[in-house]
Amino acid sequence: MSYKTLFASILFITGSLCFGQTSNPCNLQYKIKAINGDEASNARRSVKLDWDFTAALASGASVKIEIVPVKDCWETDNATQFRETAFYPITQENAVSSASYTIANFRTKCFKWRVVLDVATCHEESAWTFQSIIPNRQ
């Protein structure tokens, strides 16, 4: 085998591996956003998640929202102390809906959440989003 053929083969394999990792096989469309409530009392404060997974479910995806209550809120994205993870499955009945979360729900003042999508051909997890129920004072 010549050096040119060997070099071309190595270049092709390396390029395939590098670019193959950046593709998004699921490419499912959905909308989700978090909205902090404006209650005056910290005990009544909440975070509301609004979502629309109609298109993702129409593609045959299994959808769930994963929520992890965070004990060490001051660490935000670098937190290491968590409570038990909760999974909320999304079905056709609640494809367009919302849910409010309070301190009483998780016994913490903050949590992180992400969307987990499963289709026959792929598995996709969104990036973690850190959410504080009690806003920072500035």
C-alpha cells in the first residue's frame, strides 16, 4: 500500500469520526421555557415550565422532562449535592401544557432540568438548565 493511500485512509477515518460526533440524529422540534413567578413571599415563589412537544410526539418520540433538585444552590451549574431525580413523562394528553414547581415540591430552592427524547433511531438529551426558585438579590 502506498503512503498516499494510507494517508488518505487515515484522513478519511479521522474526519468521519470528528464530524460524526457533531451531528444531531434526532433533530426533533419542541418548545420549552421556564418562567419565574413574581409572588411576594419566598414560601410561595414558583417556577413554571411551559412546553409544547406536539411535533416531537408526532415523530414517534418518547419524551420526558428530567428534574434534579439541587441542595447547594450557590454552586449553580457546578453543584454536586442533589436530591432524588424526578422524571415527568410527556404524552399526547399533556403534549402542550405547563407545571409549576415550588420549594415545597423538592425541599430545595433550586433545581436543574433537561429534556430527554428517545426515538427508535436515536437518543437525545438537551443541555442542563439551572433554575432558582428564589431570585438572586442584586
